[in-house]
Amino acid sequence: MSITSLGEGHTGPARPKVTTLTIQEKKQRHEPITCLTAYDYATSRLVDQAGIDMILVGDSLAQVVLGYENTLPVSMEEMLHHTRAVRRGVKSAMVIADMPFGAYHDDLKEGVRNALRFVKDAGAEAVKVEGGQKRAELIRRLLDAEIPVMGHIGLTPQSVHKMGGFKVQGKDLSGVEQLMKDAVALDRAGVFCMVLEGVPREVGAMITREVAAPTIGIGAGPDCDGQVLVFHDILNLTFAPPAKFVRRYGDAAALISNAVLQFKADVEAGSYPSDEESYHLPRETKASLDAILARKQMKAVSR
Ligand code: KIV
């Protein structure tokens, strides 16, 4: 697909539907896997049209769209609402919904029920859960319910308070050992891929070699099987200094600000809308209306 064709309708050349099998085959063929977050119809449609493999409706929604300080407050209802919008925008990429904090932490059955809602009510094709060994049983139950699972270990933002902040994980030997145990536990439980977030490059590489499931890195170095970034990070829409691993590919903040300032200036100067940007009466209606107005004016003058 050419870059110039992006955004021009929803009917470009179809690419095959991406599934869990596509993702696993990409690892076997050593083809890099691409994943971006998206949270709404318009942006998910563009991400899909660009040929990205997986779209994650991340709980980063809480911060980048809803303005919360961290990911903890976002609710099931909010995540479902945005997953539905993304579903409507996407044809080929795999759509994965992030299980929000509290949706799977208390009770395994509740975790499965919530995951079923993402698939049944919102059209997700998989869910993501944060955590390693301790999530193995939940992951097995989700697979029993026919729901593919993306794992997520390392810097898991839902554990921000337990971690004492957003800190790179696996920097000492016991941390590395724990991460390796977590990765192996997810692999054995049957995740179709796992996110490695905020871990040293060496650890990302070691886990990637060790596990069968594809690893999708974010701040985990270039040796993972794929990479994921937050849509708003790559487009300068977060109003905060970027993390070390973020690469900015565009400045949507500048683009939007300039457009809004230009609109304001045009309205205030009276140059928007122009005659070309206005609707007009059909010629016959205009002629009849002009005649009525002229008669009215003549009557008024003769009084
Ligand atoms: O919520 C999110 O955006 C994520 C990605 C950063 C992996 O979990």
C-alpha cells in the first residue's frame, strides 16, 4: 500500500486478516511484528490502513485520552466503549483489548466474565493482562473460554504503587531471574504473545530467545520479536517529556494547534466561510425570492 493512499477511504487493497497464527508465524520466520495502541475509530482506521499487525486498545487510554494520572482509574465500561470504536475502524489488524485494573485481580471467574465482554460485546479478538506467574491460572481459564491472551511483564503500569513508581524492571540478578520465571510461566500457560515493557535490552533478548511466544517490546530493546508504542507518544500528543524509548514520528500537537489558530483567525477576520464554502438557493427560487423582495421594497417606498 502506498503512503499516499492512506486516509482515502476504507476500501484500499485488502490485506489478509491478521490472527494469532500470523503473529506466531512471524516469529518463526524472524519477521518483525508491529503493534500500536489506538482508542477511536479514526486513528485505528489509519493504523490499520498503514498495515500494522496488531492494534492494542491499551489502558493507557486512561492517561492519553481521558487525562488521568495513571492507568488505574479506567473502567471496564470506558474500555469497552473505546474497543467498540476501534473495532468499527479496523478490518485486517488484530484488535486486542487491555483488561483494566480491577477487572481480573480479585476473582478468576470475574476475570473470564470481563474478558468475554470484550470479545462478545466489543469485538476484540484477544485480551491483554498484566503480570507473570501469578496470572498463569487466569490465562488457562481464558484459553478454556476460547479467548487468546497477550501477556505483559516487566514494568507493568497497573503495579505502579507496588513498584514504587514507573521503574525499569530486571536490573539486578534476582529481578532478571523473576522476569525469566514470569516469561516462562506465560509461555507455558499459552499466551499467543507477550509484551515486555521497561526492561534492559539484554533481558529482552534473553527472554525472546527462551520463549516460544513472540515478544513485543516497549522499552525492551531491539531484539524482541516485535515492537509496540503508544499512538499519542509517537505523535507528540502526551503533553509530557517522552520516555527514553519513544521515537516521535510526527507532531500532531503542532498540526492541530496551527489548524485551530488558523480557523480562529479566519472567523475573526471574516474570511471564513467564503462564498464558495456557502450553499446557494437554486436559480429559480432565487429569482422568485428577489421578485418578492423587490415588490415589498416598492410597496414600502410608495407608502
Ligand atoms: O496500555 C498500553 O498502552 C500498554 C502498552 C504500552 C503495551 O499496555
